[in-house]
Amino acid sequence: MERWAERQEVVSIQWIAHALRRQWKWVATGVVLGVALALAIVLFGERRYEAEAKILVETPTGMGLGGGSGLAALLGGGASELNTQAEVLTVRPLLEKVRQDAGIDEPYRDFAQRFRATPVRNTNIVEIRASDSTAEGAQRLAQLWAQRYLEHVRTLYEQNPSTLVEKLSRELDSQEQRLQTVSQRLTAFLKRRQMVAPEEELTKAVEKYADLLEQARNLEAQRLALERQIDAIQNELQRQPRFYEATRNLAIPPEVQALNTKIAELEIQRSGLLQEFQPNAPEVKILEEQIAQAKREREQILARAVDQQFLTLAKQEAVNPVYQELLKGLLEARSNLQATEATRAVLQRQQAQFEQLFRQTPDTMAEYADLKRQYEAALTVWTEKVRAYEQARAQQLIGKLSPILLQPPALPDRPVFPRPVLSTGLGIVLGLMLGIFLALGAAFRTRTLVDRWEVERLLGVPVLLEARGALPPAQVQLLGWQLRALGGGEVWRSAAVMPLAAHAKPLAQQIAGAFQHATVHETEANLPAVPSTNGALTLLTASPDAPAVLDAERLILIAPKGYTLDDATHRMLQQTGDRLVGVILIEEGRA
């Protein structure tokens, strides 16, 4: 079952149409008022003429309006240049000059509303419009505005590049000082650490350290081999005949020890050079020649020492050749062992130096990275400043922004306000809106039951039937079905039929009599009988002489069309709530 109480809060389109049809006089009144207002404006309104001019905005060479360079945006070029020029056209200093030239004495706010500047889309043109009460005045204002704008903008853009160059020059000097300070700090750090390229030097140091470890392992293996060789030679000497006791205490000459140290140092220098140069480089060749010369001198000294010892033996006794060769091999082995140990000592000192360097490397590289980052940042900013300065200088040499008056203002041939057709059309629309508003307001204020839409709006219940007199049996039977659909016989079983006018009483008595004992008299043969599965449906006539109305559960109203509810009756009917089932409308004067 449809909830009629909810429909009371909803304004339907059908009701609006019926309301406007009934209140057409208000609609017509609104339209007439709108047309009258439009005619008054057309006839008596102040004429406004508008003169139009067009200005072409030319940019310097290489700086189109669509360019995206930083300098173009700074100087006014770029995609927003036309909007910038439109704003420049409406600045107060420019319009004040125009007002002085035109000799118009009115507040600035009102004077500024005479001018409009609009960029023409996808072009380099700005369209300007100036209005006045006469065509000649509008043309003169537009001419003065365009002339003053050209003078103003040229002066403005002539001063702007010089100011920009000076500003960039000061910023460039400041950035150069900062760059110089960071560079001095970085240079002092490199001098203090005795470095030129820390990353490359660290890489080379790691490679040298790895080479030193490899050399140390090789020298250790060589030392062990020489010690075993010396032990073997000494054992063999003990088995040979002892002709000269002094041979046991034969020592390596000091000259050989000095040469061994020299050879070790030259070998280490040669290893370092091989990391930077090819083996056939002149520097490497020179060191190899020095090493070979030192080895030859060492062999000569050892040979002379052995010959001198055996020369003393030869004066006393015959020389044992085997003993002499073993003694010579022993001297050479001890000399090589001493040279190996000297080389190991030098390598250990260098290894310790590298390890100390590696322990200091994290702090050193962190400080160097920070200084380098500061230097690179300062250098980047300085480079950008130099580029901007050079572009500003080039802009100063190339030229300035140059607006050109493309289309001078012409004398307007008709006013822009008022326009008869537009004003009349707007008046009709506004009048129609006003008339509709008044018509709806009048319709909302009325409480006349004229049709089903008004009944639903005022009482929130449906119209059960619209009658022209006594009801035929078929309509009575259909009314019974409607009441059943609205809960009759199930939710409620009795209802009072109340006529709101005297000539509606016979119809109320007919309907009440038809449902007096839950039967419908003279039922139509082609319509099904009204079911009564949940009990009888009884209708009672409500009148001052019928006290049985108090026993009714629901209320049905019978009102003539055009019946007006007073305030008291309307409030009482609204307070009945769901007990009011519906309304039966009858034609005026019929029962």
C-alpha cells in the first residue's frame, strides 16, 4: 500500500502544472512586469558605447611566447606573457594617467570598470575595450589607453634588463667569493694530506699494499730456502778436512752488506714503477741496470774475499778445492740471506706505513667528500649564474619586449547597452521566473479542495472517488475494493463517512448504507464480490445526530470540489494522521 503521508511532503510535477494553470494570472503578471522593466531600460537606460583595439605583443629574438627558458619567464616571456600584459594594461598607475588625460572626474573604482583587456587565444594579440556614454568618448578613451600603455610598457621593459644585469652581477660576485673560499679550503686539505687525487691515490695505495704482501710472502719463502741451504753447506764443510782454522769464522765483508741493502731498496723502487709504467719504460730500465751493477759489484767483492782467504791458506798448506767451493757457496748464501732480510725489513716498514694510512682513510675521505661536495655545489651555482648573466647581457643587446598597436580603435556604430532584443528576452525570462514564483506561492497559500493534487498536498490522502451524484453499484463495488486495498476489513473494520457540506449528505448516507452490514447491495454482475476474509467492513454516517461515530476506526471525507478548508478544520484533519483514509469529491450543487 502506498504511503500517502510521505506524498504530503513531496511536491509533484503534476501539482506544479495544475497550480500554474490555476494561477496563470500571476504568471502573466510576472511576464508583463519583466517586459515593462526591459522596455524601461531600453527607453530610459543610459547608453554605453564600447571601442575596441588590438595590440600585438612581439618578443625579442629567440624568445617566443611559447618558450620555456628561465630568462624568458623572468623578463615576461613565455606562455603567460599575454596574461601578464593584460594585467599590465589594468594597473592603477597606467589608468590614472589615462584618467588625467581624458579629464574624467569620477572615483577610480568606477573609472577602472570602463576598461577590459582580454588575451586572444592561440595568438600574440591582446584585445582592449573602453566604454563611454558616447561613441566619440569611447574611441578617445581607447586611443589614450593604448598610447599610454605603449609608453608605459616600453619604459618598464627598458629599465628591467639593466636592473636584472646588475642584480645578476652582484650575485655572480658573491658566488665567486664563496667558490674561491671553498676552493682554498679544498687546496689546503690536499696540501696537508699531501694528495692530488685522493680517490686515485687510495686505489693505487691498495694495489701497492697488495703487491707488498705478495713480495713479503715470496721473500719469506726465499729466506727459509736460504737458511736450509746454509745449514746444508755448513754440514758439508764440517765433513771436509780442516786446513785452516780461521775458515770457520769467515764473515761477510761490510761492503757486501751495504750492497745488499742498496739492492733491496732498488728492487722495491722497481716494483713501484712497474705499477705505473711498462717493463720497457726508460725509468724501469735505469733501475734494472742499477740493480744488475750492484749485483756484479757484490759478486766481485765476495770473490775477492774468498780468494784472499784461500791465498792465506795457500801460503801455509795446499788448498782443498771442494772446501774452497763450499766456502764460496756459503758466503753467497749468507749474502743472499742478508739481502732478503734487509728487503723484508724495508717491506715491513712500508707495510706499516700503508696500514697507518688505511686507518686514517675513512676520516680523510669523509672530509674530502664533504669539501668536494661543497665545491661542486658552489661551482654549479656559479655556472648557472654565469649563464643567466650572459643571457641577460645578450637580451640587453638583442632588444626589449615590443608591443605594437595592431588595430587602432574605431568609432562604434551602436551601443553595447542597452540592447533591445537581449534586454527584452532577459526581461521575459526574469518576469516568467517571478510569475512562477508568485503563482506557486499563491498556490501554496490556498486550502481549496479542487482536485486530487490539492487533496494529496493538503491532507496527505488519496481521492477515492470523484462523483457527480448518486453512485451506481459498480462504483460502490470499486470503492469497496479501494477501501480493502487501504486496509479495510484487515487493519480496520469500521469507518465514518463525514460530509463537509449539506448537499453532500445524501451521498454519505448512500455509501454508509451500502456498507452497513458488510454487504454491497445491487452488486454489478461482471465485478467480483468484495472479499471479507478478516471480518466485516462497516461504514457509518458521521453527523451530530449519530453518536455511533465514536465507534468508527477510520474517517472518510466527502467534500464538494472547490471547498475551502478553514484553519481549524485543516489542523484537525492533519492531526487525524493515519485515521483519515481518503476523500470523495463531488461536483458543486450535486448530491
